[in-house]
Amino acid sequence: MTDQLPSPRGADVGRRIGVGLMYGLWKPRVLGAWRVPTTGPVILAVNHSHMIDGPMVMGVAPRPTHFLIKKEAFIGPLDPFLTGIGQVKVDRDTTDRTAITRALGVLGNGGVLGIFPEGTRGEGDFASLRAGLAYFAVRSGAPIVPVAVLGSSDKRGRLIKELPPLRSRVDVVFGEPFEAGDGSGRRTRTALDEATGRIQKQLAAHLENARRFTGR
């Protein structure tokens, strides 16, 4: 199964592509990146209000990141490209055991897993979380680093309305790592529900602090 796990080298290539694109098209302001542990498994929990949020975090994060990405994005030439840069295809309509195995494999190998815990693009306020984030955090023991992307959906560009205005500022704020579990090691549904509640409070607090700090 190891040869089917997302490629760390591919994720590093994806990060370098992200650096060039994100800094070339916009003006990212990155705050708190030093909070991301330099080694070992980490989960980046990212709010999601615009389609550039994932590529933006890939480009500015201090470590290569493997994102869980909906299968609908893997169309045409994007399929081999996203797979090649170490991203994980997930079917959100079912229990995707292949995606779960690959995501846990990333963490088991000491890598960085990126998750949009809201499950889909929306207000980006962490108001409604799916249970997947709690499952991966409790199962792997990996710390969660909250990430707030602010400014990606404030305005529409003139040339391409689906994208933020070129050379506009986008803030990416990394928060303090925290543990999702209660220390008991339990993986029951009740334990995961309790972990989801703790996670939501932490992510909402980080987003509020990030907005206050950046003036967004």
C-alpha cells in the first residue's frame, strides 16, 4: 500500500509551484508560520471561502502539504496533476476508505495533512464542522494547527471575476497547535463528537483572533 500513498516529493513540488503562483499573482501576508511544528505529523485545519484557499496555503505553509480534495476537482488533466503533487482525492458522499487510508498514511509517515473541516466552500467561518477532522486527529494523535485565510473572497477581480483582484493582499494566519483528544485514547462516536466540539471552539477562537489582528 505504501507505493499508493501520496508522494512527499510530489507535495514538495506542489509547494514550489504554489509559491510561484501565489506570490506572483497576489500579495500573501503570512503570520504565525513558525507555529507549525517543523517535524512530525501535523493537520492544518483551514477555513474555506474561496477556491484559492488550498493553493494559497500550499504555497505559504512552511512544510509541503497533502490536502484532502473533493473528487470533483480531479477532472481531465487536473487528475494526474493533483495526484502527482501529492494531493488526496476524496469522495464526500460516502465513507471513502481509500482516502482515509492515504490520509492516515501521510500522518503515519510524519507528513502534513491539509483539511477543510467544513467539508465544502462557504462562509469560511468554521460554523459547521464534519467529523472527519476529529477522526484523523484522534486516530493519528497529530496536533491540529488552525489556519485562517482572510481576504480571498472580499472582492472580485476585474479580469477574472472568479478570482481575487490581482496583486491584492491575502492574509494567512497560522494558530497554536492543539490536541483534539481528551488524552484517553478513546475513538468512540461520543469521543469523536466531543473532540469535534473542542475543535470547533478552538478554530472559531483562532478565526476571531486572526480577524481582529489583521483588521479583516
